[in-house]
Amino acid sequence: MSDETTIHDSTGNVFADMGMADAETRLAKAELARAIRKALEERGLDQGAAAELLGISQPDLADLTCGQLARFSLERLGRFLNALDLESASR
């Protein structure tokens, strides 16, 4: 095991830095999910109320708030922003 640490410059997109496919889409989804999660926290909604507001199940809400975003399209995340009156955050 080496004691040396290698530091790389970031592109500003952690998904691209890790060489992941669809890095731009992954970053966009993560940013939208963060805005949604923040808005829900600011409103002090419990999981049931938050899921109802977004029109999704509580397990889907848990995935969304934990960053499990594979099943969420950008369009669907945009609809959640609309439900929260945050549609300008998607632009």
C-alpha cells in the first residue's frame, strides 16, 4: 500500500470525473433532486405529505431523497418542481 495521494483536477461534474456514462444527465438529475429535497425540508413535510404532494409513493420518495435516481427522468423531476412551484429552478 502506498502513502502517496494523487490529486486530479475536477471538471465540475463528479460523474464525468468518475467516467460514468450520461454524466451530464446524472448531474442534472442530482441537482434537481437536491432542489426538490431542500424544498420539502423547508416545508417541514413528513414523508406521507411530501409523497402525496408530488403524486408518488412513499418508497419512491425515499429513493428520490436518498439519491436513487435511476428510475426518475428529467421530465418527471421537472414535474415535481412544478408541484412545488419551483419550475424556474429547472432552467
